[in-house]
Amino acid sequence: YPGTLSYYLASAFGEVWMQPSGTVGLVGFATSALFLRDALDKPGVEAQFVARGEYKSAANLFTQDRYTEPHREADAALVNGLRAQ
């Protein structure tokens, strides 16, 4: 299966050749979140959570409509940690 590992191995050489009809399925790491605050606002539901710290962001999915800076920072640290392995 042509993927990231195969391409990584091939990148050790000076050139990488591929058939014109070939594909390279490069896979990386990413995070995404489905923020539900707007959906909860429509029927008048108010989510109430207690967060014990700035980087405790699980409740953000219900109380925010986008990433907060600490939430984005924590997700970036997770992805960077995976990439570093």
C-alpha cells in the first residue's frame, strides 16, 4: 500500500519515480472538533461545566463555538507529540 512510510523510505534516494497513473497516499496527523454551542443555543439549552484548569478543554465542545487558545495549544502539543514519535 503506497503511503507515508513507503514515501519516507523512498525519500532517502536522490529521485523518486512513479507511474503516471500512480498515487501516493500521504497521511499526517490532525485534530478537529465539533463545537455544539450554537446547536444548543437554538433550543435554549445552556451547558454548565466546571473546569479545573485552563487546559481542561473537554467542556469547550459544549460551551464554545470555536477553539480557545489553550484548547488549540493543547491539541497542537498532542499532534506534535505524535509526530515526534
